[in-house]
Amino acid sequence: GTISACWCRASISVIRDSSAAIHNSAGNLVGWVVVFHDISQIEKMAQQLSWQASHDSLTGLVNRREFERRLAELVAAAKNDKRQHALLYLDLDNFKTVNDRMGHNAGDQLLCDVAAAIKKVVTENDVSIRLGGDEFAVITYIGSDTESDGAKVYLLASRLLDVLTFEMKDEVGTILVSASIGVSL
């Protein structure tokens, strides 16, 4: 059997088909039996499970397991293809204070805001990761031009620091949340 897509009335269905020849007693081909099975829901569930296995459920960013897999691939590529990447490790400052004073819902919302801010700064070729808790990372391709490598990483880190500053206000006062960033090539 094969899997193909069928477009019907502006929707796409994934179809699996199988066929069998029908022969008469003399062995001559007299027809075919063809069965079509709509597996769209199965395909959709498989894609959803795959996404859930590799992404953080709160922020939608790549999760730690997927990060480790991609990082291993990039290290191998760096050795084989001389492709250079930078890993930026981000840790939120004062996140625990937000959780303690304002509650976990406020902390969760802050983590979502951080993820959205990171997505605005990085390119589609970069990988944005939530490692867990208040720890995030970005993997970016920086090329092989050693003079511009440091400048590109510095610019990205500076832009991330700029967007990762939040003022959280409650009845007690204001909590300034910022980020610390470490970089490794």
C-alpha cells in the first residue's frame, strides 16, 4: 500500500491504499480490489505526539530532550562540516521571587512572556529552548568567519538582554526580572 494526500473541498485527507489482483481459474487477470482508508486522524495524532515529545507544553519552545538531540547533531556537524554554532544559556534573575510573592500562575505567565520575547529576537534558523524552570537557551549558526562570529553572538545576546527585562507589580511593590546569559561556541 501507499500513502497519498487527497484534496477535497479545501481540506486535505491522508489516504492509505492497498490493492490486490483478481485472477480467474485460468490465471487471467479479471479485475482488481482496491481499498482506500482515510488515515488523516492517525497522521494528525502522530504529528501531535511527536511535537509534544519534543516541545515544552507551557511555552511551546523546544524541550530539554530535543535540545540534547539537536546539540549532539550540531556538535557532529561542527566536526564534520566545520559549521560553527553558538549556545546562549539564559537564566532569569528574580524568577523565584515572582513565584513566591505572586504565585505560580504569574510565574507561568512570565515564562510564556519570556518565550514570546525570545521568539521575536531569534531567526527561524535559530533554536529556542526551555531547559526547565527559569532556564532557557538559544542555539544559533554563526558561520566560519572568526572576525564576525563574536560580533554576531554579542549582538544576539545584547538583543536578548534588552527584551528580557520585565517589571512585575503587586501590592507589595515591583519585582524587576532580567536575564543572565552565558555563551559557548
